Amino acid sequence: MFLQRFFHFFSRDIAMDLGTANTLLYTRSRGIVINEPSVVAMDVQKNAVLAVGAAAKEFL
């Protein structure tokens, strides 16, 4: 019951856009709070994430 109220509260105030180029996180009170490239850099030999967002884009 607590979790339902918790997620219901945030569902009205947070929006996430998982676009093809950038991921945006918007809150009603603060506007856009995250605007990061939708990129993940991975080490395929170790199957590990090296970086995400702008840091991962630098690998390109």
C-alpha cells in the first residue's frame, strides 16, 4: 500500500522521454533535470558497463 501511494505521487510529477538521441527527465517543479545522450559503453569481453550518457558518448 505504501509503495502504491509512493509511485502514484511521483507518476504525476515526473516524466521520462527515452528518445533515440537523448534521454530527458522532466519534473513539474524543476523542469528538465536530466538531458543525457542515450548511449552506453560496454566492455563486451567482461560483459561490464564502462560508462553511460555523455561519458559513454566520448568513447565514440
